[in-house]
Amino acid sequence: EEKIWKDRVVTDDALTNVIAKLRRAFNDDAHHPKVIETLPKTGYRLIADVDYINSKSTEPAQPRTSTRLWLRMLLLLVVLAGMGTWLVFQQHLSEPESSIQQDESADKPSLVVLPFENLGQSPEQDYFSDGITADLITDLSKVSGLLVIAPSSVFSYKNSDIGVLQISQELNVDFVVRGSVQRQDERVRVNTQLIEASSGRALWAERYDSELRDVFSVQDEVATALVTALRIKLAVGEQDIFRRRSTYSVQAYDAYLRGLEDHGHRTPEGNRSARGHFERAIELDPDFSLAVAGLALVDSREAIDGWTATPLNSLNRAAKLAETAARMNPAIPQAHFASGQVALFKQHHESAIEATQRAIHISPNYADAYALEAWILNYAGRPDEALAKLDIATRLNPIVPASYSVALGEIHYLKGDYSDAIDAFERALEINPLLMRARMWLAATYAYLGDADEAEWQVIELMMLSPDLTLARLEYTYPFRDQRIQDRLLYYLQKAGINE
């Protein structure tokens, strides 16, 4: 760390992600490594052969050019991967995992809001331009007459040089929104452009230059102008959706955006950092309902992923925070989403479905809410209905995130399609090697199928990520309505090597 990441804070999950990228780059098998070896509960070791040959000249013997080049490439990849910053919802796959369900969304105009470019002086301001993008997507997602691509797929195109036509074809959309954000001192400039995908023609463009404290008004104006340019007729009750702001404190909003970025990393460290930012946002504005909902998501996430020794306490805190956020502002879909998560993991399946449907009613394009409903339906013993909901989520989020792959794997597991389940869990790990939930499912599935070596390997990787992991911490992790399914799953996790 001192040699490669001097004066930088690098967490264990960053190193794990770098190792996974290196293994893919060198086509190295983690089970039978030739380049990088895993030492259980210790770390990683470079085991590639490095040899020297004698030179006929009088110069000292040197490593072969290929070896020197290989080592330079290795060092370069480590540095680049270590310095990279995970963005909000940046995990993805290249293709959807399931067919698109034909529903009423087929007749709606569809669009994608590409990541707004940060034109500020510091790359550290990326979180701000990303936040503006995410907020615009959230606003437009509440319009029932539009089909809006989810942030997870959007941010896979960040810093991409792919053209508008190709992006529109990959995401199957009619329109593309592009823009930039420049924040300097107490001023902000936002440029926005609406492009017709088929022709590449700009239908509308505008520049907004304002004081930073007026950034919320700018966001409202941009969303309203886009809907007007698209000639979308707002449904009853949608006329004021762009003016329902959770805060007008720029400092609180700034803290919230930082928390949103960290929460998107889906790691214990990211979750803890997100908590601090959300708490800071609430301290600055006690009425900031969206930050309260974010804090609820932090608490529910640490219980769901086994990141706490007291999961019930975390779920109870999340429930209270979600209720508070919904009471402060019933129009926040994230509050109902968090309530759905909590209800699921307390095994109140019908209440969880109702909460998720409230989130979808507020935001008809809320892809993650459809995915959560699929998850709930599967745990309620209704895998076929779950698969249909996941198809809708996939249409709204075509570049499938790791969490959707895990949900798909769990559905296949419940249907008894274990080979398909393993494929889905493996794809999830290709997107996010740090996703502990996928490894837990793989360990249990391999143990069930009698493949002790594969099951043990997954447990070894799990213990590298979370040395304190025990079955007791997973008590609320698998909320099946049928207790027998959960008991069987925990049995095979223990058989795979996870201690009580």
C-alpha cells in the first residue's frame, strides 16, 4: 500500500476488487491460480514465474522483455484500478439476463439521461454532477407517460465515447438527454440538450447560469422543459412533481449526494461512510426527508448483507426512519422502498409488497422497486410472478446490475433450476466481486449439489471479505415464508464451512 497507494486511503474491499480485475485481465483461475494466489484469512500472493536469462553481452543479465512488460502491465493495472472511484450504481452487465416483458410501457416515449459531464476544476466534484444526473432521472421517473432508463444503466456510460445512436440502440430508447455541470465557488452552470435518437437531431437545448443556492430551481426548470419539449401530457396529480423538494439547503444536499455515492458502492465501508454523510445532511436540515430515507436504506442494508452483529436492531431503526421519512414527505419513493425492504426481512411479505407498490405508484419508472417486488414475491413462494416483475425491472434497467443477477439466481434456486442459479450468481460476481450475498448463495448451492470443493472455495472468499461472518449473522438474510427452505439453506451454508 505504501509503494502503490502512497498517501491514499485504500480499504480491503478496494484491494479485493483490484485482484478480481487482475485475474480477469490475465485469465487467471482463482481456484487453480498461476498468477495470483489467495491465502485464506491472510491476503494474496503473486506466484507467477519470473526468470532471468544470460546475455551474451558484457552487460548484466536482464529479465526477458516479455517478463518486464508483463510486470509493468501488472503494476499499471493495480495503480489504475486502485485509483478508480466507484460511482453511484456503476455495476452492470453487457446484456439483459431475461426477456423484456411486454406491458403498457411499450407505447410510451423512452429516454435516457446520460451522466452529466463535470466541467469543474476538480474531478472530486464528480459526485455533484452525478447527483444532478440522478436527481433529474428521479424527477422524470415520476412521469407516468415516460419510460426512463434507471441510473444503474445510465452510469455505465460515464466517460464513454460511444455515440448517441449506439447508446440509444443498446438501451432501446427514443431520446437521449446530455448535459454538463460546472460548479465554481458559489455559482453553478448547467447545460442540457435533448436529442432525437433516430436522427441525432437536437430538439431542445438550454444553458442555466445561477447562484449555487438556486440549483434546485434549475433542476425544476430542466425537468419541466424536457417534458414540454417531448410534448408529454402530465397525468392528474403530476403537475407539481418537479416542485416537491426535500431540502433547500445546499450544504445538506451536498452531504446527501456524497452519501448517495458511497451507499452505491454496496460495501461495509461504503455503507458506514454513507451513514456519516446522511447524518450530516440531517444535522444541517432536520426536515430533509430524502436524507432520512437514505439513512433507513443504510440500516436495512447492513442487516440484509450481514454487516452487523445486531441485525434486528438495524431493521427496527430502518423501519422507524422509513416511517419518519414517509410522514415528512409521502411522495418520496425511497421511503416506501425502504419500508418494503424492512417488512420483507421481518417476514411480513404482504406488507412488503404493498410498500413496494406504493413506491412504484409514486415513481412508475422505479426499476429497483420492481426488482424488490420480484425479490419479495420469490421469498413469498411465488417465483413465476417474481420473474415477470424482474423482467419489467430489466426493461427499465437494461444493463443489469449485480443485485438483479442475484435475484434471478434466487428465483432459479427456488424453482429447482440449480445450474441456471449458479450461472446467475457467477454473473453477479463478474460485475461485483465483493458481493457477499452472491457468494453465500453459491456456497449453499454447491454444497447442496455435493460439490464440496467449490462450496469451500466460496466460503474462503467470503471469509476474506468478512472474517467475522457467522450463521448467527445471517438469521434475517433469507426471509422465506416457508421456514423449511430457510432452514435447508442455512444447513448447506454450515456444510459449506460457515461457523455457527
